[in-house]
Amino acid sequence: MNPNPNQRPFEQRVQDASARVEEELRRVVRYLDEEVVPEVRRNGSTALRAAAAQLQRLAQTLEDAGPRTPDADPRTPGSSGTGTPGDRR
């Protein structure tokens, strides 16, 4: 078990532990690549589609409500809103 007879037992245990940690790390990476990432991609696309549907409904609600007053639209130049982004008057 001790390939180097000059190496002390503690150093050999550290070396063995390091080898086990490296192997476990490879197993974790393989598990993430093969199991977790594909599942996240499947569920992620479903979540994005649901969020997109919610945003569509919100946009429709905002369009249906319409602007309350012309001054309420900050994108309108000369309105009492903040003007264009970055405009510091």
C-alpha cells in the first residue's frame, strides 16, 4: 500500500484522501452533466414559457388600460415625466 517506503504514514493518508476526493469530484461533475443539467434545461424552458405567458397577459392588461394622461408617459418628450433615460435636467 505504501509505494514510497520513505513516505510517512500521515503523508500517505493525505495522498490517498486526495486521490479519493479527485475521483469523487469527477463523479459529481459527471452526475451534474448527465442528470442535473438536462433536467434544468427541460424545467427551465417550461418555466420560461410560463413566464412569457404571464408577461403577455400583463402587457395586454396594460394596453387595455391605456395611458391615464399624456403626462404619465415618461417616454413622451416634453412631458412632466423624467424624459428620456439618462436625461438630467
